[in-house]
Amino acid sequence: KTNRTFTMIKPDAVANGHIGAILDHITKAGFKIVALKYTALSAQKAGEFYAVHSERGFYADLVNFMSSGPIVAAILEKDNAIADFRTLIGATDPTKADAGTIRNLFAKSIEANAVHGSDSDENADIEGSFFFSAFERF
Ligand code: CMP
């Protein structure tokens, strides 16, 4: 359980043609792809996914952005997956993300920040189950 995380390649990174490069970074860092889907979030689904942020000032913009185009959703497996993936993607604000991290390389702004990464084992389970059934995990 401690070895899985959930990620999305967000609409900005998809629109900018970075799906392949980001998946390459992820697999080269030692993450195994357990589940993978090219899909999109309706505004309602984006609102549900980010419900934890519903009181934040950026929530409406975030929901609007996350439903603005297709995304890639994935469940990833690796020892220490949650922490190692957060290291790989870098800080939420790309201007603060370390050189060579996915957000440093591909993100445009704190909102359009290329990728999502789960912040806990519990949220990785919840977020993975939001997109994938047991039959879609390998
Ligand atoms: P994510 O890791 O997917 O989780 C919540 C998202 O909210 C975050 O990435 C950003 O895309 C967005 N976010 C966080 N803080 C801000 C902010 N201050 N302004 C706009 N968007 C934000």
C-alpha cells in the first residue's frame, strides 16, 4: 500500500504535447505503470476530485482549468512512491520547483502545473479509485 501513488498529467501539459516526455521521466525514475487512462474531467467531476480545496480562493479557477481539456490519469508503483514522486515532480509552484523536476521542465504556473501527485497513501487510494476499477489495474 505504501508503494503506490496517483498522478494526472494536467490539461496544460497535454495541450503542450508533453505526455510522452512526462511518462518517460516517470518510468525512467523507476515507477511502474499500474493503470493508465487518457480521459477528461467534466466540471462536476473536477469539483469532486478537488473537493478538499472547495473553500480555497483558487477552487473555481482550478475546477475550470482541470475540466478545460483532456488529461492522463495513472496509478504508479515504486518503493516509497508518494515521497519519491513528489520529489520527482517538484514544488507546486513551478518557480520554486528544483531544476530537472517535471514541474520545473513542463509547468506554466501554480495552477497549470503540469502534473498532480498524491500527498498521502490514503489520498492515493481515493484518487486512484476515482478513475480506475480493479479490472483496469495491472
Ligand atoms: P495539485 O497538486 O493537483 O493539487 C491542488 C492544485 O491546486 C495544485 O496542484 C495547483 O494546480 C492548484 N493550486 C494550488 N495552489 C494554488 C494557488 N495558490 N493558486 C492557484 N492554483 C493553486
